[in-house]
Amino acid sequence: MHSEADLIPGAANSLASKQYAERFLAAGLPEGHYSDFLNTRIKLSSLGVGTFPGAVDEVTDLAVAAIVAQALQSGINVIDTGANYRFGHAGRAVGAGIAKALQTGIRREEFFVLGKGGFLTFPDGKPEDLDAFFAQEVEAKGIGKREDLAQGIHCLSPEYLLWQLDQLRAQTGLATLDAFLVDQPEVQIPVIGKEQVYRKLIEVFRALEGAVAAGKLRYYGISTFNACRVETDHPLFQSMTSLLGLAEKAAGEGKRHHLRIVELPFNALMPEAYTRFSQVTGQGNIASTIQAAFQLKLTIMASHTLGKGLLGREEVPALQQAMPELANAAQRATQFVRSTPGVAVALVGMSSPLHLADFLAVAKTPPLPRERYLAMFEKEK
């Protein structure tokens, strides 16, 4: 863990990320591998490294650090982690990987790091007595109350999320995270209802706007599991326009909010964010979540690209037929997500260097042309 004084300054910016992209395009990565982070001109790679999976041990820590370092040196400039991932080991492994990459000449301003908070961080593994843990580690420290806790594992309080943001900054060694996402706020809905969750989110967003002002992060957003895949009338449904409304309230009258990212599961077996027309955009049309986000200037990052590994092991016939040129199921599943119109970044969680080879093979392949992508969807129907 790094002290505040030792943190690496800076954040991704348009000039440095453009130079990074140009360097790797010149070295042979395909056009279409980089796109602009909406409204900022920061270049993001179409693939990003996720750090959720893996055992909680030193071998995995070293593997994740090596993956992060090699990805950053291979044209992948998006890294995604969470305060609770592998009981806090993930953030430290990301930090070690970043330190390695910086030693090779990669600059802090060239890459984009996202962190997440909301699920409780258990630094010593899941405690036997959750109540006692919460009382000692959260309530007693004044960073959350019992009414902020849902399902025994998710704490939606501004203080707790700011604490997790600071934990991630210390773990990764970065003074400023490029983005911080509230992880699955919909977990709270069955417990306290959507209206109360929205009230809490305004307070959380207000705190995150303060963290932007303090230079601890640049942007924020939410990461979802069910909220962007369910029908409009489902209790867990998340409207993009409502989300933006909360951010506008949090920023205050006449001020610009910094809500920019929605992360959601998307893959060949979970295509709802693209196929389900559930979002009223306020622009005279009903759209899928991915389309609506684009219209509303929100950047979509796809999680669960390999469906927790399943799509890396088992072929989807439509993908196999559509992409015979790719070597295996993992490459096809990754190419499918990264080629989806409106998806800025396909995140792939990895804890084994073996998976990195497939990931980098896809990076070297042009994304599917739109017609070829849509033809695959026709077959799926």
C-alpha cells in the first residue's frame, strides 16, 4: 500500500493517449482498435483487462501484475479493478503491473484505470461473523451505518465509497483514478426500494463530484449486473435518463456532472443490453441500453465478455460459423463483444498469462465490419 505522498500523479489525457494509440497502430494494431472516450478525446483500447477472477494467493498476484504490465506494453490501455476484488489483492497486483509498465517507458497519462466500490472489502478474507465485522470496521469508523448495508455485503454510503476510493488509490499507487464506479447499486433495491436507492445515489454522486474536485478521480459511473438487462417494468431496471438526472442533481444547479460510464454484462449468451429495447431516451425514441447510452453521451464498457469463463471453453455455433478465422471459442467470444456497435471497451477478466495470448490475438484483429456483425445476430434469432 502506498502512502499519499508516494502516489503517482496524473491521469489519462487526450494528447498522451492519442500518442499511445498512434504508436501501436504504427506497430501493426488495426484501425478500429481505439475509440474516443465520449466528449473527452481520450483514446481507449477496444479491449480492457479485468482483474476480478483468481485465487487469493501470491502466485495469482504475480500473474495479474504480469498481465497488466504486458497488456499496457501491447496496446491495451484500459484496466478495471475493484476495492473488494480478491479481498484487495487485485488492486495491489494492478499497482505492481503499472509500476512495471512505467519502468518500460509507458506514461501515466496514456492509460485509463477504473475502480469500483460498494461491495464490502474483507482484507483478511470473508469474516465468520459479518455483523461483528461491520460494527468494528465500518460503523465504528463512521464510514457506514446499518441501514446502508444490503444483503450483508453491499454498503451504499458516501463515506464508505470514498474510503474504498482511497483504498484503491493506495493499492494501485495512483493519485487519481480515471474513473470510479458504484458497483451494482441495484443490490439494494429489494431491501429499501428504488426511490430510497436513488436518494442514496444522489448523495454518493455528490461525494464523488467532491472527489473529482479534490483530484482523486476524473469521472464516475455505475457498474450493473441485472439493471440494464431486465424489462422496463422489472424492479431492478435502471433507466439511463434517470441516472443522468441523479448526476445533474448531485452536481448542482448550472454545474456539469462527471457521470460518464455504465458497465454492464454483455456477451453472446447475455445480449439483452443490445437486443432489448427498454430505454426511453427523451429524444423521441425507445432504444436498447447500449443505443441509449450512446445518444446520452455515456460510455458503455462490457463486463462478463467470456461469461465467467464459460464462453472461453464452449463454442457458440453462430460465432463459430461467423468467425472461422479466429483460433478458438475465447477469441470468438471476445471479438463478438468488442465488435458490438456502441460498446467502447470489452473487459476480459484474467488471472492466467495463458489467457493473455488469446486476448492479444483479438487485439491484433480488426473488429468485425458492422454488416458481418449484424448478420450474426440475424442467425442467432
